[in-house]
Amino acid sequence: MKKVLISLLAVAVLVGGLYFASNSEPPKPVITIENKTVKVAQGSYCWNGLINAQCVDKISPPDLIKHHEIKTVVVSPGAELKIKFNRKPLENTLNASIWFSNNEVENAPLNENVLSVPKEKGVYIYSISAYWEKGSSSYVFIIEVK
């Protein structure tokens, strides 16, 4: 009987720990384009975890790319970039922006979770953001259209 109680307690602690770990920070996106996975850096976020809530402001997307030494992913003009999260954002909250080399920012149209990259050659820094019941987060990545 004692062994059963100890086993049940151990399972409860393990499940609770996994739940806490999976809900203590915003979900990370998996971004793919032309069978390549794009490395992403987390930007600013606000998140209500199980025990605490926090807001973290980060540096600008171009500076985040430099700081995390994110390598450019080369893609074809007009290729489709797919954005997936392990926890789906609230409906109609996923947004994307393009940061051009002169730090000009413009909205990037999304169709569901798919983004068509520009047809013009060049290097593009993207910022995406989304909202969940527990908060919001932004992410940045870089591509080169060749």
C-alpha cells in the first residue's frame, strides 16, 4: 500500500512538473520553407505562468538577429513560409511584419499560417507575433530571396 502511494505521488509530481514546464513560457514556432527549418529568436513577450507572470522587452528584430547570430536561410522568390505552434494562438492574432535594410517596417500578409516571401531578391528580417490565453510573444527570423 505504501509503495502504491509513493508511486502515485511520484507520478503526480512528474505530471505537474511537465505541465508547469510546458506552460511557463510562450510556445516557440516551427517555421519551415522549401523543406528547410528556419531558426527563430524570441522577441518581447508577456506571459502568465502557473506561478508567476512576466513581461520581457527585447532589443529590435535586426539586433536580435545579430545577437543570436542567426544565419540567413536562402529561399526562392515567392516561396511559401509555414508557421506552426505546438499550442495554437488565439484566432486572428498571428501577425507578421518585414524589416527592410533601412529599418523600414511593413505588414506582411498572412493566409492562415502561410506567408509568401517577396519575389524581389534581397535579405528580409521578419517579425511575427501572436496571442494566447496566457499572453503574447514575438519572434524574429531572417531569409534571403535569391
